[in-house]
Amino acid sequence: MDKKVIEYKHKDVTVVWQPHLCIHAAKCVAGAPEVFRPKEKPWVDINKASAEKITHVVNHCPSGALSIKKENSTSINKTEISVTENGPFLVKGSFQITDKSGSEISSPGTAVALCRCGASNNKPFCDGAHKRNGFIG
């Protein structure tokens, strides 16, 4: 899977989108439909809302596919892992994901959704397969 990273720059904030992490929960679309428009290209129009609103919506992205680029930020000391009902593990905080050989497969992040159903085509990341296969857990 392509692991491209796209940045959308606003005068006061930069939104980073990592499509390979997106689980299509659509919280961004619900939170700021004027900014996040999945049926249009480009799908993000960063100038349609304030930096504060955009930051608020992006900070609620469950998978970490959307994030705010922070200049000179300090790392988060706490990592939280939660189990969603019939869905992925949500990891928030400061972490790095490596494969069985110790190679980095995800750059350090602040949020990610990890597959729990075993059907993702983007393991270890969730791709929403739990919705298609009726995963209960």
C-alpha cells in the first residue's frame, strides 16, 4: 500500500494526512464538512474554517490519519491504548511501531488504529475490514 503523506497548509496550521492509516470513520467530515469533502478533489480545503476548528476536528481523528504538524513540539509522555466496540485498538500518545525484525513500519506518531479483527489488508493498521466482515469483539 502506498504510504504517501500529504500536507495541507493554512496560514496558522498545517494538517498532515496519511491515507494508509485512514479507517474512514468520517469524524473529520462530520466535524467540519466545509473543510473535509471526500467527494471533491482535493478533498481538504484548509481555508474554509479557522485554525482552531480544524485543530479540534483533526485532534479527534481516531486513526491518526489526520494530524497537526507542530513546529518544535515536545513529545507526549503518556500512551493510551483503548479497545473500541467491534473495532480496532486505538493507540494515542508517543509511540513507534516496528515489525518482527525491528524495522520501523510507522514513523513516530500520536494516534493510530490497529487491526483487531485480523482481516485488514493493511496490517497492523485497521482498514475498516471489521465493518465488512461483521467482527464482534
